[in-house]
Amino acid sequence: MHRGQNHLSNPDIVIRITLREIAGAKKGEMLNRQKIFLISCSFLLVAWILVGTDSVRAFSRAQGGKGIILCSTTQIADFTRNIVGDSLEVKCILAPGADPHTYMPTPKDAQMAAQAEICIQNGLHLEGKNWMATLAKDAGKPIVTAAEGVQPLELDTDGKITTDPHAWFSPKNAAIYVRNITSALCEANPSLKWSLESRAKLYLAELRALDSWIRQMVHIIPVPQRILVTSHDAFNYFAVEYGFRNQAPVGWSTGSEVGGGMTPSRFKSVVASIKNLGVKAVFVETSVNPKLIREIAREAGVAIGGELYSDSMGAEDSAGETYIGMMRENVITIVGGLK
Ligand SMILES: [Zn+2]
């Protein structure tokens, strides 16, 4: 202990002092009110030190444990892993292939939120009925919205304006996510600031490389053939960034929220567009039931161009298990189907 350091700040010493007091009492010493008060204060101090967030974190890390960051989607978990390396543990609520719009949290998710230091969500209503913010709030944990500061696209679905939550489909927006996550983690872990920012810098360079590679790739498709038809409206940010027109029969959400859900008029309009525009192929999404898009393909007499990662990355060990991997595989599938 450093000279001059208040010994009451050390839990061991506090416990020893307290035990000495109790031992003295057992020997028959009279415990006056002052002593009882001091002992009570000591116990309260120990309890306060042990439950304090910093102490729990320090205790957990001293035991070989790492601080836990809980993410809602696979993409956000991947961004976070690229930033934290091995310094923190990243957990994800959604499994590969799961649908964030319709997800219902489980008691296990609530347990994970209780163990986490910080929860991170996409925001923009991607997490249907705000399930991630609710998990964090119920566990008393801070929530970070990765899409904060993104310029959201607006969707006009049957006259109702909604903001499009699928912002990560532009690597430029993915960079905003990475900066938001990095600054939140640096604030919570000042001792890791330099290493977190260093990893983020490399990952941001990878995102810029991804963006310029996509631009080169989509040039292979003649402009009139750049029409992307998928199950639900997940690809607007991609379409705007890389010069595609896109159509999705289900709307922006797979759930029955505002603007979401399939209607017969949307089905007809998509089939008509495919025929009128001479679309070469339509695409299935990994996190959405392919039945509808298969029906559309059959009705319009068009091929299925392949399967795209939309709201979820691929399973472990698949080519799409990372954000950069899923974007790369999507672009190869889209360009291969439409060129
Ligand atoms: Zn979606």
C-alpha cells in the first residue's frame, strides 16, 4: 500500500478491522453504540466497494474474466470484435440467419444483458419493438446505438413514411457504426483507448477498400440491368450507394410493424416490374423464408440468382461469417446473377 493511502479503501483491511472488532466483542468487551455504528459502516463500505461497477469489473478481470459487450446483431458483433481484439468479450443475441425484426428475447438473453458492461444495438427500429433497448433497460445497462448519426433513408410504404434501418449495407455507414462503437468502448475503458482506436483505424481502412472494390465490381453489370429484387427492403442503402434500382415485395420489415408485411398489390407490382424491366434474376435472403420470392420468380418466369446475406451474416466457417465476407459474397452473387 502506498504511504498516505486511505486503508479503508482496501476491502481486505476493512474486513480484518471488522473481524478484530467482532473478536474483541466475543472476549466480552462492551460494544458501545459508537462501535456498532463503526462496524455497520465497515460492512456497508465493503458492500459498496464490492458492488461498485469498477470493482466488479476489476474483480472479474483479476479472475481471468473479461468485460462483456453484448450486441444485438451479427454485423454489430463483428464490428465490435474487430475493434476489441481479445481485450473484451463480445457476445451476440441473434444467431446467424435470425431475423431482427421479429425476434423475441429469451430469459437467456436477459441473463446475458445482466452480465454485460455495455449493450449495443443497431437502432432505427431494426430491433422490432425495441427488444434490445428493453433488454438493456431491464438489466440497468447502458445502450449504445451504432447507427447514431447515419443519414437515414426514408421509405414510403403505402403513404406511410418510415426510416430504413438497414444502414450497414453502405460501407460508409458501417464506418459510422465502427466510430460510434469505438468511442463508446473507449469511454467505458479508458485504459484500452489506444489499442481500441488502433484496431478501429485498420478496420476502417478495410471498409474503404471494400467500398472501392464493390464500385469496381458493379461496373461489370450494364446500368439498365442493375435491378435488385429481394424478399424484403434490406438493400436500399446498397442500391443508392452503387446505382441499383431495387424492389422488395415485403416492405422494410419482415414483421407486421408499420409498412411491413406482404400485400397482394405489392406481389403484383413486383412481378409486373420484373417482366417490364427484363430483370435477369431475383435473390433469396438468408434470414427470410424463401417461399415468397420463389413464388415471384415462378410467376415472373425469372431465375433465382442466389442467396444474399441481408439482416444477418453467415454461419461460423461460412464465407459470409464476417461483415466484409458477407458483403463480398453478396456482391459476387449479385454481379454473377445480373451481368
Ligand atoms: Zn430487415
